[in-house]
Amino acid sequence: MDSLEKNFRDVENKLEQLQEKLALEEVFSEQANKRFEQNIRAFEKYFPDIYQRFVSYSPQENFQLEVNPDGTGNIIDYDTKVPMYSNTPIEQVKQQVKETLAAPELSRVDFSSVEFIEDTADFLHVRLMNQVGASYNKAKNTLEDNVLVCKAIPSKVIFGIGLGYHLMPLIEETKASYITIFEPNEDYFFASLFCFDWKGYLKKVDEDGSYLYLGIGDSEEDMYQTLYQRAKSIGAFSISNSFFYLHYKSQSIFNLVTKIKNNFHQFFMGWGFFDDALMSVAHSIGVAKKNPNLLNFEDTLPKFVEQYPVFIVANGPSLDNDIEFIKQYKEKVIIVACNSASTALLSHGICPDFHVALERTKETYDLLEAVITEEQRQNINLLVLNVMYPDVLDLFGWSGIALKGSEPGTVLYQLGYYLQTKKLSPTIGFSNPLVGNTALSFFSHLGFSDIYLFGVDNGYVDEEHHHSKSSFYYDEEGNSKLDSIKMGAEFEVDGNFGKKVITEPFLFTGKEQMERLISSFAGKNLQCYNCSDGAKVEGAIPLRSTDIFLEKQSYTKAEIINYIKSNSFKKVDEPLPLEALLAFDVFDKICATMIEILEAPMNNRSDALKNIMTQLRYLFSFKQEEQYLHLYLILEGETLYINSVLLSVLFNFGDEKTIMPFFEEALSHWIEFLKIAPQQYRERWDVLSDHDFIFTESK
């Protein structure tokens, strides 16, 4: 009887627990559905694209949202197959936030070397960097490193949303100017709409004046590109002083974190600077005065032109292996030489059809005049970007230009072109940092479908063999005449044909830019074959020259080239009115307003950060002003460089009070620059590069 009673009580208890659970689930369901409705309407207001994706979203079959005994939600983790949280997730995340803030993962960039950058070209930019770098080193040598998360910080990057419980404690502990949240699993984010007060969180972000970026369901590559493009568009300061928060572990998040660490150098490359920007304006105006042949985007190539094979030949060391093959087919393909590769080809009796140059300074003119004869140049066609030293166009028998994106000279040219013709003039994308990028961008945008890459190594196996030994870099005995230029620490990457290849940040960026270009043509006719024994380029098919089979063409190479020159490039009927668009007075006002913002009182880091961000956002507002976009771009590069260093001074060392004298000293150099920048613009808008090319013998 006792046993029967015990069994009865057990059944009764289980029924009560089941009833309690059902009642708990009923209450949770009612609250969760109400919360979802409030949240989804908040996303409709702030993020309409996310609203559209999730308003009628259906999760996977293994989606399992549960209720904890305390009435909070929990979810079964897809990787571990167990609940993501404990029975008390609110307390759990508070503890996680506390522990993370006690030993935070911070992105800190060491700018101590900028004090010692050599000013070889008498650039105002270098002198400014030296001055701000000296202030940085004073702070570094005087104060302790700052290893804590401040109450106000430039950037916060959160990996993983889960059910979102950690987001509110984080924003209460530290306010960030830029908040980036990545959640690779769409189902988790969908579940968070039922469990977390997104409406309140988005309202808080808005009230704080923060910028929020959400990456939901993106691949690791897409998430990385989000950070990369943000660094390019609003500056690496938005990532260089970041607090990284890892909410839960997953393979996708691990891959993303690894990719960011391995490629962190890319966030700090390719901004341009003030002197470079003024050169862009002067050169673009100088090029426009020559009424050049401008790449025409209006007409598509006929099939007989589109399918004609194009050999893009760069000067990487593997070119030596394929130069005899190129010689064999020189009359059956269009040969495009990337700058110094022309000397390698000419030394083997191969006259390139097109020569592509990228470096904008007078060095390019001096080099081409010195290493390629007048007779040879008259038989070669030139392709350059609008920011090229203008007289380079006169060196060749025919020359054509395309517009380079994100350049003040380009947007000035585009504005003048539109006012003159009432037509748009697009840019060609991913055309730098290497001349191989320029060549591939040109012929992809021209519309050619079969492009073969030779000597496009983006790296090397032997440091003494950094270019083709047939080029002007080497003497007749094969000894290097010029020192190989390195832009950063070397590292290994996968080779095109399997073996490892040594590269460095500058070359690696060229490789990644090629990958971005090829990806941008996905779904179109472009087929790119990488025949180079160098770094692997994703999207380009590895193909050894011995395996190339070229179909017989119905038209001669001369006919194809004449078609390109006659139809793919157009001249402007009348000179473009660019000088009338310079807007000196507006530039004066921009600089004066930035100074006024920066000179507002500052007592601590929070005040200083507010002034810096207000100044930056004021400048960024001119990105939307088409009439004055070139003025924004004149200041953009210098602003991104200097403010990255300023924020590193502010956050890398000391505490709220002790850092301020060092920061104010660094800031004073930036303010002094802004005071003289308007006069510099007025005096130098038409001053061409005078940076001559001089051979430096290798020791």
C-alpha cells in the first residue's frame, strides 16, 4: 500500500510539474509573441531589410525553443545539441559580461613607427604623421598601457547574438560609437526576437547616437567584408580601437575571428593622403585638357571581340617560365603588359599590344621614357587611369583612360563630364594597388570573356627573384639592379599550383582585390585563367600554359584592337569645365568648422571621443553632396590616417585624466594642418608631380 501511494504521489507530482510547465509555456508563448510583434515593428523602423527577411521567417526543422523554470527562453544549440544557456540565462550573461570586461580582447594598433617615416618627397602628410607619431610615443613612453574597456569607446564588435540576453548589459557598461553584431545562424536571431527586448535595445542605440551594423546569416567572408568595407568607407578608426566580445563558440565565428586576425593589416592600407589627393586633382585636370579617349560603358562587345583571348602579363618571377609560350602565340592573342613587364617582353622580341601603368607620379614618365624606345612606344597602346601624370599619355602612339574610384580628381571629372554631356561616366573597380589589378579591371570592364594571367604572382619563392629576370630590374648577368620593396612582414599563402608562396601585405592586397573583381563579375561571361606560378587567386582557374588550347579566330588581332580603340573609347566634344568646380570657399568652411568642433572643451576621454566623432561625421556628411564630393575626398585619406592615430593615443595609454595632455598635443598638430589646408588647396590644385625616377643600385 505504501508503494502504491508513493507511485501515486510520483504520478501526481509529475502531472503537477507538467501542468506547471504547460502553464509556464502558455505564459511564455503569450509574452514571446507579443515581444516578437514589438520587435519586428522596431526593425521595420530601423532596419527594413531585416524586417522583410524575418516577418514571415520559417526556421529549420531542428529549431527548438524551450522555456526555463524562471520563465526565460532557451534554445538547443545546433552544434552541441544541448541548451545554449543555463536555467538562469540572465544571471549567466551578467557573469559573462563581467568576466569579459575584466580581461577584454581589444584591438590595439602600434603607431610608434610613424614618427620616423622618411619624408622622401617633401609631403605635408609625412610631416604631420611624424608630429602626431611623436606625441603617440611620448604617451607610450610615459604612461602604462590601457588594458580596460572605457565607458565610451570607438567600436564594439560582438560575435554571436544567441537569444540576445547579453546585449543590454553590454550597452549599459560601455557605449560605442560603432557597434557591429554578427550572428551567422539566422534561426538564433529569429529566436531572439521572441526572447530579447530588441525594441528597447534599438531605442537605446539610437539615443546614444551610435551606429549599429547587423550581419545576420552571413558567411564568414561576407562578415569579414562588412568590417573591411566599413574600414574603407568610414575609416579604420572604427575597427582599430575595438572591444571584441565573443558570446558563444561556433566554427563560423571561430573562422571569422581567425580571418580578421590574419588580415588585420588590410584595414590600414590604401587610404590616400592630402598631397596625393591634390595630385589627383591636378593630374585629372591635366589629363582632361588633353581630351583623352575615355572608356565607354555604353556599348557591349560583339561576340567576335568578346571571345578573343587576352594575355595579361605582369612582371612576377614566374613569367620567366612562360615567356617562350607567350612568344609562340603573340600573333594570336592580345598581349597586355603590366608596366615593367613590357621590358621583359620586348627583350624577347614580343611587342605588347597594350601597356598598362598605375603609379601616378612623374616617375612613371621618366621610367617609360628611359626603358622603352620612342619607336617601340609608337607601336604600343597605353591604358592608364585619369590620375596619371598627364604627359605620360603623349609617350605612346595611342592612349586611353578609365576613371579610378574614390578619387577627388575622378569625381571632379565626373561632375564636369555630366554638366558637359548630361551622361554618367562610371569608374572601373578594384584597379589597385598593383598594376596587374589595373590591367585585369580594364579588360574585365571592356567586356572580354577569356583572360589569361601570366607573371601575376602576388608573391615570390626566392626573395632575390622578385620580378622576371628579363625585365629592367636585372642586369645581363641576372643580378638585381633595384632593391625589392617590401610593405610589411612576409607570410605564406597557398600557391596557384599547390606549393606555398611568400607574400607580404601589399602583394596580398593585390591578390584579394583580384578576387573581389572576379567575384563582382559572377554570373557574367568573364572566365579568368591563372597561368602564373604564384599565389592562388580565388575565382581564377589554375591553368598551366602547356594546357592552354586556343581556338582559331575568324578575325585578326589588328581588327580586334582597332575595334576596341574605335568603339570602346570615346572623346568628349568640348573641354570639360573642371577649374570652375574647385569650390575653394566651401573647402575653407569645411576646415574651419572641423577646427571649431575639435576646439570644444574636453575634460576626459568621453569628451575627446565625442569631439573626434562629431568632426568625422560632419566631414562624412559631404559624401552625400555630389557638388562637393571632391572636397570630402581631398580630406578623407588624411583624416582617416590621422584620426586613427589620435584615437590610439587616446585609448592605448593611461586613464581618463592622465592621457589628456598627450592627446591634446597630438590633436594640436591636426588642428594646425586644418588651418593651412585651404591655402595649400588654392596653391597646389594644378601642381603636377615632380617626383623623378632615379635608379638605386642594389648593394
